[in-house]
Amino acid sequence: MRSVPLWIAAVWWGSLTTLGFFVVPMLFAHLPTPAMAGAMAARLFTVQTAISVISGMVLLMLFRSNRPIAHVDIAQSATLFVVFGVLLALLVEFGVAPHIIARDNLALWHRIGTGMYVVQWVCAGVVFGKLSVHRGVL
């Protein structure tokens, strides 16, 4: 049970890495038009938002539980990164993505969304790193 937070953080960070840095670039490289790639990417990013929110909520519940799942200091220092990462996921999904889908100043909103995605990826990586160091993985 002690390694559950580490596995959840790994899924969160790994899914962000896989989607953002491998899958979506491959869509734009191999689908016939950027519009088709963008439509598929939007659907995938919506699923990623759900993965991020669920991962974050489960991590927060595990950090707050009475069971000794995660070291208290690690859980407290990781909590801020979990909350910030989940908020970024929600902001991208509900604040930035609608502008990108509507092609409203596409370059600007795409840069903002990409930046927020990268910061979310960093937050998930910090959580994964903190839990990994605590578990003796790194």
C-alpha cells in the first residue's frame, strides 16, 4: 500500500509525457491535415485532463489519509505541486482549449496552453521525484 502514491504519480507523469511529447507530435506528422490532427489531439487532451484530475485527487486523498502510506514531510511538500498541477489541467481544458478549438488567436492560445501543459508536466514530475526519492527508487 505504501507504493500506491508512487505508482499514481508515475501514471500521471508518464501519461503527460507520452501524450504531449510523443503521441500529439506523431498525429501532426502522420495525419493528412493539421485540422484532423488538432481534432484528435483535443480529444486526447480531454482524456489527459481526466487522468490528471483523478490522479491528483487520489494522491491528495492518500496524503490526507490516516494510514501511513506516504511520509508526512514528503506528502506535505508534494501537495502544493499536486494541487497546482490539477488546477493547470483544468485551466487548460476549460479556459485555453475552447480558444484553440475556436481558432481564436490560435498562435497565442496554443503557446499559453503549451506553457501550462509543460508546467503541469513539471509539477507531476516533481511529485513523482519526491515520492521516488522517498521510496529509494532514485
